[in-house]
Amino acid sequence: MGEALLQIHKSYLQLITELKTVDGVDGFSHITGGGIEGNTKRILPDNLSLNVDWDAWDRPEIFKLIQSIGNVPEEDMRSSLNLGIGLIAVVKPNAVEEVKKRASKLGEDCIEIGIIG
């Protein structure tokens, strides 16, 4: 567990630099303390909401271990941790395939984890 917690933070500079040139990419949310919803809501206009599909990805084992050993409720996990999603790009539907293509060329996985409405 100690080794996992001491891993160096991943830089998203190259990915953001590439994706910000795509028409239809409206913003980025770096998921740190505050979780996925807390961080991403900050970049959305007040009239829009975020609907996360919490089953869209497999959580890294470290988060399962933290939740189990610490007896951490699911709501606390979601509101405090990134659960394996370090960066979110807010993308219009017509730009999704281009974002996936460019992310893949950089060796990055791209997962659709929800919608904004």
C-alpha cells in the first residue's frame, strides 16, 4: 500500500495541450481532493448538472483497499478521492471520437464516464 501511495503524480500537460485544440472540448477538470463531482462542477455553468456513471470504469485496487480497511462509506469515497480518474475533459458529443483518437495517439486511455445536462 505504501508503494502505491508514494507513486509520482501523473502529468496531464501533454494531453491537455493536445486536446485543448479540438473544437468541442469545453474544459478540463483535474481530479484532486474534492472528488470527481466536486472538481468538475466547478467548471460547469450553474444551469448544467453532472451525471456520473460510477460503473463506467474499474477502480484501482488501492481504492478498494482504502474503502475496505478504513470502512469508508461510498459517498465519502466519491466526494474525497479520484477513484482512478485523474483528468476529465468536458466534451461536446460531436467531438468525442476526435478526443479519443488524439488521446490514444498519446498512449492515454479515454473513458466516457458520464453526461452533462
